[in-house]
Amino acid sequence: MSKEEVLLNQDINFKEVRCVGDDGEVYGIISSSEAQEIANSKGLDLVLISPNANPPVCKVMDYGKYRYQMEKKQKEARKKQKQIEIKEIKLSTQIAQNDINYKVKHAREFIAEQKHVKFKVVLRGRESSDPQGGIDVLHRVGTMMEDIAIPDKEPRVEGRFVAWLFVPKKQEKMQKTK
């Protein structure tokens, strides 16, 4: 049974169930047909809450209203989630210092906007057999970024690239450095 699939009303066919009302009333351990009669008399649904309990637990409630409230909670939780945006800046092992300065300037702007920045050094040809040149370039960049960003681990070799991720420092720390 998947997480979304819930047994309702006549689909519940256990010998005995522990039945609870929507107002907190406890009916105790009764047969599933008696629980269904209680739900019908109140004009509500019988919903299987905990099928693995011994005996299984059912609740008498308005299932449509319950599902609506759950969907509303999930939407609210999704709204509150923070999406992390990663900006990628590509470099090469033969890059000049003024080009590094220019790219770091843009990276600092992204960090100020609370975005993560991933520097990637592209290794071409024979450079991929010895990625140390790319790592050296990233360390030069790292010294320029250390006042406003925190490096995530160490530079990593990822196939034809050497990559290093920088995340913004916390707001309080950035305020003190200014």
C-alpha cells in the first residue's frame, strides 16, 4: 500500500478494529462493520489510520475535509522551502590575473545575493592528466573569496573539470566585516 493510498469505508474488512471518533471519542475495539455503521450514522467516512497496529486503528472523520487540510499544509511547506541557486563560473588553467579579478567580481555579486557559486576549471588535452594547474587556479580564486564566502570542502576533480563550491557566509558575519 503506497503512502497516498488510504482505505476507506467498505474497503476496510478486518475482523476487529480500534475505532476513534473525529471529536476524540473512543469507541474501543469493535468489528469493522460496527465501525462502518457508526460512520454512516454520523454521515462521515471510516478511514484506516494505522493498518500495522494490533488491532488496526480506524477513525471516523470527513475524509474530503481531511485531505483538503493535508494538501493545504503541504502547499504551505513547499512555499517555505528555500531554493538554493548555484551560479557556475568557468575558468581555464591559462587564465590571466585580470580575467580572474573580473570573474571573482561577478562571483562576489552572486554571493551578496545569497547564491552559491561554483568555480569550474576546464582541463583540456594533456591538462586532464595532471589537474594540479586547475587546483592552483582555484586556490588563487579561493584567497580572493575567503572574506565573504566559505569554501565547501576542497577542490574536486570531476572528469574534465576541477570544481570548487563557495557558499555565502552568514548575514551577521558579513555585517561585521563591512
